[in-house]
Amino acid sequence: MNTKLNVLLTRSFLVCLLLAVCFGTVALLVSRRQIAWFDETIISFVQGAESPGLTAAAGLLSEIGSSAVVPFITIAAALYLYFVLKHRAEVILLIAAIGGSAILNTILKKIFQRDRPAIHIIMEETGFSFPSGHSMAVVGLYGILVYLLWKHISSAAGRAVLVTLATAMIVAMGLARIYLGVHYPSDVLGGYLASGFWLGVCIWTYRSYRSRRQSAVR
């Protein structure tokens, strides 16, 4: 393993560790009910902008991040990677990042069993609240797509557009879930951190695997 890659993997590990610690902090505050000030402040700001247009947009965003749409995008991306780009190992990475994020969300919700917000609900939603499944889904989906597409875009402008669009989608999804009254802001933040951690683990594992494989060939 060359020194540059070794440094990169070490940094990736430290980022994963940081995300895990941050998630643990948010989860602890949620379990102790010590994060109400954070939730109430952001909810007041986001829902204070309520309008018919924003309600429609938020509902559309929720549909895009739903369990019906995310698998469709995942399958389309997997087919493109496998048949067009011939990157079969990356198909496994894609599925692991997105599917693993969904499984992790289910486990975490059962652990914390936080009830959903009960004030000013625009859209009804069932199940537990923490962490946000939609937030975890979009971080896993758009995060891994950015990683996989990055090396296929040579221009700095193209890469900037890619990152900007992915970031905008992730942030918009979180705001939409808060706006609709189906999640607390801490649910969204926890979802971002948990999915970011899992995404980092997947990428770190993939890079380590590729490095070992290349070393074996040499």
C-alpha cells in the first residue's frame, strides 16, 4: 500500500470515527430529552415559512426519498455501473452503502423508539422518529453516487455541480421532513450523521479491498 493511499485511508477512518462520536452525542441528548431547545428553534423557523407552494414541494421531496423511489434509482445506477461501465465491484459498494443505511436506520429506530412530533403535523407518518429514514436514505444514495461519479467527471466545474446538486438534495430533504412535521431537526441531524458514518465505512472498506487486490497482482 503506497503512502498516499495509507494517509487517505487513515483520514477516512478518522472521519468515520468523528461522525460516530457526533451521532452518539446527538443520540444521548435525544435519549435524555435535552435537545428540545435545538428542535424548537429550527421547527419554528422552518414551519414559519409555511405556504401551499412549499407544502407541495416538501411533499414531492418526501416522495423522492421514499422507500418506493430510492430502490428504483439504486437499481438504475447498479445496472449502469454493471453493464455500461463494467465496474462490478462498485455495484456491490452501491448496494452496500444504500441497503446498509436502510438496515442501520431500522435498527436504530428500534433502539431509540422516539415518538414523532405531535404539534403542527402537515403530513401523517407512522413508525418511530429517530433517526430520520429519509435523511439517511438521501445521504447514502447521493453520497455514494458522488463518490462513484467523481472520477468520471474530469472538469472542476462538473465536479462542483455534482457536489452542489447532491448537497442541495440532501439539505432540502431534511428541511422538507421538518417542514411537514414528521421529524424533529435532531432526527434529521442524527440521520445525516449515522448514514455519513456508514457511507464512510463502506468507502473505506472498498478502498482497502482495492488496495489489497492491486498489491496482490503486483
